[in-house]
Amino acid sequence: MSRRASRRRRRFPRRTGSLLPWLLSLPARGNVRWPFIATVMVVATGLYLQVMLTASPMPPGRAPAPGSSSSAAQAPHY
């Protein structure tokens, strides 16, 4: 085996296995792990914020009656 062939083999390793582990390892192999994580976090936070701001309010199941409390240890009213 020549030097050129051995270099080519080290530079472009054969991909064995499924595509998902190979795709997930791309940021680590490209030395962009932390910028990639920060970008994903900012995008996810922005999408979550958009959903929270544009969602309609959740209606209550039943409005509580005035003067009632759900706590069992309530002081008696005289």
C-alpha cells in the first residue's frame, strides 16, 4: 500500500452503520460543537417563545365559586 492510499483512507473513512450517528457526529468532527449547540438552543427557545406568545389561553374547566377554598384546613367563619 502506498503512502497516498493510506492518507486517503485516513482522510475519508468509510462510513459503516446508520446515517443518524454519522450526522450527529458532524459538529464534533468539524470542531463546531459549542457554536452548534448554542445555535440549536437559540432556535429552540425562539420557537418555544413563539408558540407561547401566539397560543390561545387555556379555558378553566370550571370557575371556582366565590368564597370557597380548596384547602381542608380552613379557619371557621363566625
